[in-house]
Amino acid sequence: MVCLLNEQILNKVEEFLGDVNKNLPEGMELEYEGFYERGFFVTKKRYALIENKNIVVKGLELVRRDWAPVAKKTQEQVLRAILEEANPKKAAKIIKSVVEEIKEGKIPLEDLVIHTQITKNPEDYVQMAPHVLAAKRAIANGRKISRGSIIRYVIVRGKDPISKRAIPLEDVDVSDYDPTYYIENQVLPAVSRIVEALGYSKEDILHKEKQVSLDSYFS
């Protein structure tokens, strides 16, 4: 039944494209991009779609290199709970579980690493961003870093500003990472727009569960 319905929809799409394109000016053409079973739009330019279990993401952290894997993986799990299962309650539980694992030190070190490219030689930077200070630490420890290098670093505990707590991966122990940073600056920002659009707040995620109606989401 589903396959038949999909085929009928695609036939309608082809018919629609034909009707539109024959009336467009020369050189213009409306093209078919894909048929997605379900989609979730945070804003016009930030969305996720699913087709045959493949998630297509635009403008979300899943596609950005400068976010730690723990943030990307959490976001993907949340999107799958929503797009595959239509289950925002499960999505909220996933986030709460990851937050607890971060607090308890159960996250593997490789999932905490942030990758950022050095776009000029470290000595040429004026602003001391985290990846710049991490690069300078790597150089001080005898490693060769130059323009174009990818800096891999972890944010560790401490009272200094975040930029001063960026330690190269090679020099950090998993027990040193800062749980608060990874919760507040990585995981929650990666999923906050998604869960807020479904009726959850940051407080709901961190402290309590909330039953959400799906009517507004799937209407």
C-alpha cells in the first residue's frame, strides 16, 4: 500500500513539473530533487528530511566540523527519533541520557574532540580563539603546526576562559574534560532548536519529562 501511494505521489509530481515547466521562461526549469517521507523544519534554512532512512540535513550542527562528535551524534539520534518514529518523548530521553553520561565521565575521549582548521600561521593571530591557543600548546610541545593544519582539542576543567582551557588531544586525559562545557556549549545548543520546536524547554530536558502532543508537528 505504501509503495503504491509513493508511486502515485511521484506520478503527480511528474505531472506537476510538466505543467509548471512548460509555462516557465526559456532557460528556467523546475527540477525534482527527492521524495522525503517526513521532514522537520527548525527555520527556513535549517531543516532535516528523511528518505529511505537517509537523513538530509541543512544548516544544523550535524554537518559542521567544529562541533564535537558527542553533539553531532546526539543530534542525529534525536532527529531519527523524530523523523523515523515520530517520537519526541524518546528524543528528550536521548538527550537526558547523554547529559547524564557526560556528567558521569562516560563519554569516550574521541567523542569530545573539536576539530578546527588553522587558516593562517598561529603567530599571525591577534584574537586568541580556543583552536589558536591549542595550536600554540601543540607547538610548545614540539609538534609542527602551520596554516591549513587541523587542530584537535578538548576543553578541560578550570576557572580560566574557555579559550585557555583548549588542550590538544595528544596532551589530555579523558578524566580532565569539562562536563559543563560539553553540556552547555555542545550538546544542548545542537538540539535546543529542535526540541523547543516540539514544546520542550531546556529545563524540561534537564530536570523533568513532559508529554508533547504531535498534532502541531504532523499537521
